[in-house]
Amino acid sequence: MRPVADSVPRELLLRFAQNVADSIKAKDVDQSQLVAGILCHSASQHPDLAKILLETLDFTKIFDASHMDELTLLRLLNATTNVDIARHFNAEWFLDIIFAITKDYTVDRETQVAAKRLISRIRDWDILRDSLTNTQGDFIGAASLLRDIATDEQSFGILLVSLVMHEDIVSSLSENPLLPIPLRNPPLLLGMSKSAIPHDEFVAFLRAFIGVSCVLAVYAWADALPHLRCRERALGILRLWQGVDGYREIVNHLLLLRQMIYRLECMMDTDDPTRAGVEAEHILVNLSNDPRVFLDINFVDCIFELKQPLCFITEDERISLRQAAFIFDDGLPGAIKELLDPVELPTSRTSLRTLRVALAVIRKELDEQGEWQVLQDFRDKGSTSMVACLVEVFLQIVEEIADHFGLTPPSTKSHDLMAQLFRTADELLRLLLRLIPIYSLPTRLNRELSASVADLFVCTDTADMVYSQSSPPCVAAQETRQSCIDIIRMLSNPAAPMEGGKLSAEVTLKTLLQHALRHGDRDPAHHLFQVFCLIDHILPLLDVDEDQQVVWTQRVMPMLLQDLWAFCRALDTENKIHFVRRLVNLDHGVVGIGEWLLLEELKELVRSVRSLEDPSLHLNERAIRQYQVSLSLHFLADLAEGPSNASQWCVQCLVELPEAVQALASSASSLLDQCMLSPHLTRLARTLASGSSIDNSDLRFALVAILLRSAHHSPTEAGSLDTLLHLSLTILSSTIPETLFADRIRLDIGALFSKCGDASMPLDGKAAELLVSLMEWLITASESDMSSLTVLRGLAVSSYNAFCARLRDIIPTECIARLDNVQSKLTIEEDSSLPIPSAPLPESLILTVHEVEDLLRSNIPPPSTPPRNALNQDVLGLVTISPPAMFRSPASTGLTKTYSNNDFRQLRQTPSARQNTSRLPSMHVDDFESASPTLVSVPMPFESFQPLAPPFNPI
């Protein structure tokens, strides 16, 4: 059908549509194909033509499920790329017909696939139109429509006409204003990424897509004329876009159209070098960076047709491209051979390209044949498991990536090579995500894969910090990061098959917990934090099914308590709190995982506090122990604070569990005895004192002492003075101090009164009233055989008088009588020593490198020379090897030999000792044996032996 000119009158279009309607007869396959073809050709024509056909024809009398074959559905698929036709067929009666075809098992697979694509295209057009105006639209679905349409030339042309000429689309797009600060690059929506984006970025992407499409249309038009100058400029723009993030993905996707590849091939098939040919070679090499292009038969044919001489593509590059193309040409056997070959280390752009093409072929075969068939074919042809092979390749790729981001300065790698490495790892993970549910991993491979995924996850975050956000390595790392999370979640699924009696979730979580403490050649803090993030992603949320929760809490976590505690100890305070809260909310107190971790933390606190009691402790080691105590108190205080369920659980454990109560009380008392105080200890005391009733007397008294001492040392850091006094009075009023506690409380209250008597300390009316109440409590408590409480310590008489005078100036008039009543009943102990000021626990730790070396060296014992033991002369202690003749000597009495006179010389006269065993190199062994004379033993005349030198005569 020839294109309809824009000047054609509407009456002529109406007459054509009416003629088509008059020719409609009974439903049959041929008529359905004919009408679908008319709609397909009219979709890219004048907009009025499609509208008139839709208004004139009654499609209910043309289409039904029994008369629609694959060709009819493909024509309708192209036709519904037109927005008006898609809107018209988005009707219930038509979608029911197409849906019935997808469920008809008598229909061949190709027809069902075409029917599913038709339903998807009709519905996706509504998504695209809604995304133009709806700021909360499905932008990923709209981009999927553009990606699918851009794989077919005819559909792409129809889409371009609708986006450029349709009034509704143009007006909706123009209603979105340009951003005051334009985006640097359009978002990547044609790849595998599924991350959400804002509406403004989607509009920017759509405008970029339309712009690139229009340039491609101009390029095709200029090449068809031909218009050399216009074609060269269009190719230059396309090549420029291939180097720009965001545009690169759009250009490469559209260049895979059959017509575009053919035009590139024609421009390179010239004897004389041209600018267009050089640009085409550059574009072709840039396209080859994506392995998916090798799945296009037109691109592979173009690679096979490349012949020298070429202007830009070298012979090595041409051979490399042909190797990758041969993998696609060989199909699954070629991909299997490539995966079984050892990975070239260090990797290169060429080796990664062939490997990625092999993975793309595997993915294509999985889509066409199914997982079971491909797994069986791989085992038959490769004699190994496909999943195990993919895991081994993945381990080597991750090792290459991790070496680049280690603390040791790596060898220089280009941005393109790093992006290819991340892409390769991501493609391997996507294949494993698809295959592992079918072929469960052995325990060894599960551990190796989990640890390697954790290393890759750490490297993706490092790449995000090292490279710019829009650079290819950073974009590839971000996509790979999500794949790492997906596969770890799959490996930790409680419903995964068991291996060796252990759950896959147990093996995976145990591996991650242990691997977090093995940083290798990476920053330990960064490595630990990233693995913590990965673990946080796999722990089930609160809305998880009850069955999964039971598996995690009763079968997984109890087997990993020691690993959980070692991991918790290494975490910083904030992340440790988050991790413990996750475990507490997951357990709900059924197993007691949180209680066990809390008790371990308290035991560690007790050990650290007791180590500080040693006066011989090294100064730097003491600083480390104090910082450990501060961290533990910080953890307990933050965990207990807040209205969350985990905070209430923590308070309940600290005041009810006997072991927790004893550990906390002993630690607090020891810190008070050592005159140490911390804002975190004060916060913890406030939370426990105001949370619930405390039955243990030791803990109550420790909390009172902490609150009183905090009140006169640093009340502003832990809360207002009146709060501390109110909590102290609340606890004191419900108990009677014991004799041993009376000295401490008299000293702390005396120091508090002395501090409050100082005019520099802020004191309001409410706090002053509470101080009067505290004085009244001392009088009341002294009446219960505790008369010593009325004798205060830690302050002078003058300080006490100043304190009472200041209270009289602040408290209301009605409280002055109360003050006068108690002031005279309290006395000051004579010659009492002033309290030792409390030292704050450090909030940070700073050590020089030399101090760290000294600490490490102090744990190494000095070298010492081992004592020399006497030689053991027993038979079993010595081994002496002697000739056999020695054992036959009459002078031999055992394993040792004692010689006398000429015994040694006599032994050497035996025939066996004088045999000549040397022969000429050219003489055979048999000839040598036969020619050797029989040796005769002749004794030597020792008596007539003449000396060779004259006798020695010193005179």
C-alpha cells in the first residue's frame, strides 16, 4: 500500500473505509488477515485514516478466536502500536478473544506468544499515556513498552509517528515544563534496572528517546537518497551519543534494527576509506560491548562479513569479534565450551566479551528450551553441573573485582573494563537466580557463593564512592548490588531444600556472620558495615508468614548463637542496636535469642569493669577498657530508651532476669567505687528508674547513687536536676537503706547539697522543693534505727549553711517552714574528707600507632632459651647405622663398635670390600661381569711396612 498523502480529502478516506466495510463477509481466516493488514498499513499513515477505519468497521463481525492465526495476531500487534488503534481494541470483548487464544492448548506456541504480546501492548499503551500526566505512574512499565516496540522496524515507525504527530501525545508531553536545572543524563530505563524514578526523569527519558529516534530516521532517509553530508553528520551524532550515559543505551538499542545494521555493513564494504565508514566501524565496536547484540542474527552476519582493509577495526579486534560471533553461531555447545575453559586472569575486554556472549546464549536457550532441558544438555556435553560451573566462574570474576578495590594499590583498570566486570558478575548472578531453585547447591558451594556475593556487595558500594554516579562502572555496580541482595535472599529462604541436614538459610547466614569478620585486603569497618546491610536484607520482616518465622527462630538462630554474638561485638553501637531489635522482634521472646545476647553483653561489661580494678593495668590498656565500658553502657541506654516493643523488652529483662540484674548492679557499683561516671550510665538509670518497679535492692541502691551523683556532676547532660531528684526520691521512698549503703548515700547527698549551694549551679523552684523533700526523707529514714543518715558527709558546715540559705530564697513561702524544720536536724560530720570527683568515661578513643604497637607487643612473651637436657644413652634414644661387616666383628658388642689395634684394616681386607664396581661407559654390564677376575684376599705385611717419611728427631 502506498502512503496516503496529507492532502487527500476526508471524503475519499470515508469512501475507502466504506468499501472495506461493504466487502466484509462471513468470518474466516483470510478475511481476518486482510483486515488486520489494512489496519497495520494504516497505522503509520495519515491519522484520520486509522480513525475513519475504526469508526466504520464492525470488528465484532470480523475477529474471533477460531479465525485468528499467528500472521493475523502479528499484524494486529503492529497495528496496535498506533495509539488510536490500541485505545479502540482495549475493549473487553476483544481482550477476551485474545485471552482465550493464550489458554487454548490446541494452538501452537508461536501463536500463543503473539497473543500474549498483543494483550501486553494494548494495556501498556494505557500505561504510557497515563505516565505522561500522572506523577505516580508506572514508568518502568511505560519504558518496557518502548523497549519492546523498538525491536521491530514497522512497529518502531508507527510508534515514532504517534509520538511526534498525535495531538494528545504531543499536548500531554508539552504540558510537562522543562526542569530549571536540567538532568545531566537521561535515566537508564531500557536496561535490566527496575529502580523507581520520579516523573520528571521519565519525561526527560521519553524526550531523549524521541530525539534519538528522529535522528535515526534522518540517518536512514539520508542513506536512502543518498545524501552523503547529512548521513555523515547523523552518524557523527550517533557515535557521540554512544559515549554519553543514558543516550548510549537508547542508541545501541535502536541500532539493532535490521535496517540499521544493514546500512552500517554497506558503509564499511568499500575499498576507499570514507568518513561514514570510519564512523560505522566505531559504532559497530561500541555496539559489541553489549553481549545481547550478538544474539541478533543480523549483527552476527555483519561481523562475519567484516574483511580487511578496515580503517579503525584492527585485525585482532576483528578476530575477537568473530570469536564472540562464533559462540552464538555454535549455540549451546559453543557456550558450554567457553564456560568450561579457564577464565583468563587478569581479565581483558576480549575475554569478558566472549564470556558474556556465552552467558547470553545460555540465557536464550533457557528461554526457548526451559531450565531442565538446558541443565541436562550441559551435563551431557560438559560432564559437569552447569550451576557449579557458573559458581566457579563467578568466584574468579569477583576475585578480580575485589583485587581492584583492596587496600593494596591495584593495577590500573579502565572504566570500561570495570563496567564489564560488574556486568559479567551481574549476568552470572541472574542466571544463578534462575537455576538454583531447580538445582540446589551443595553446602560447600553455598558457603563459597555466599562469601563471594558478600565481597561483591562490598565492592559495589566502594565503586559507588569512587566513580561518578552516571559513569558506566557506577551504574553497573548499582545494578549488580540489587542482584547480590536477590540471590542472598534466595539462598536464605527457609523453604529452600536442605543439604546434609542443614537448612540453606542456616548455612548462608552462618557464612555471612563469619565472613563479616574476615575483611581480607579491605577496610575492616567498611567491610563489616556492608555485610551487616546484606544480613539486614535477608532477616524476615514483621509481616512474614508464621511458618517462616518459626523456622528462623527455632531452627536457624539457635544454631548460630556464638556467631551472632561475635558479629554483634564487632558492630558499632547504632547498628548493634538495630540488629538486636530485629532479632527481638523476630523472636517475640519464644526462644530467647535477644535475652541471650543481652546477657552476653552484660557479662562482657562485668569483665571490662573488673579489669579496671587492677591498679597495675597499663595506661593505654586502661583507656581501651574504659572505652569498652562506655560503648556497652551506650548500647544498653539506647536499647532501653524509646517507646518501641524492643525497648520495653530490654527494660523488663534488666530489672527481672536475675543474671541481668546481678551483672548490672555489680557493674554499676564497681564504677561508682572507682569514681567513674558516664552520661550513658545516667540515661540508663533514668530509664530503669522510671520504667517499672525494681525488686532487687542492690540494683535500686546503685540506681539511686548514680542519679544522685549525676545530679551534682553534670545534670544538664543527662536531664534536668528535678527529674533526677524526683526519680531518686521515688526509689528511696519505697525502701529503707541498709547500713552499708548509708555511708555512700550520706556522702552523695552531702556532695549534692554542697554543689547546689554554689550560686553558679542553676536551681529552679521545683528542684529546690525536691531537695527539701530529700532532707525530709533523711530525717524520716533516721527514725528507723538509721540515725547516721542525719549526719552528712562530703561538705563543710559553711557549704551547708549556704545551701539552706539558697533554698530559702528559691522555694515558695509555704515551704520555708518545712525547710526550717529539717535544717536543724541535719548535722555535718566533723573532719570528713571531701568526695573524690567522678571521672567521665571516654566517648572516643585516640591512640597513636606506637601505642598500638606497644599494646600488641605487651601480649608477646619474651623469648627464652629452652633448658638443655642430658643426652639419653638408651638403645631407643640413639640410632647408629654401621656397615654389616661391623656386626660380624668380634669386637662388636652391640649397636656401637669399639675398634682395637688393626681391626678396622682387617675388615677392609674382605673381598666384598675390595670389589671393583666401575666399568667403562661403553661396556655392557654382562660383559663387565664376565671380564672381572676373581679377587683373592692377600694379607698385607704390616710388620715390613716402611714409613714414607724419615723418623722425627727433634734434636
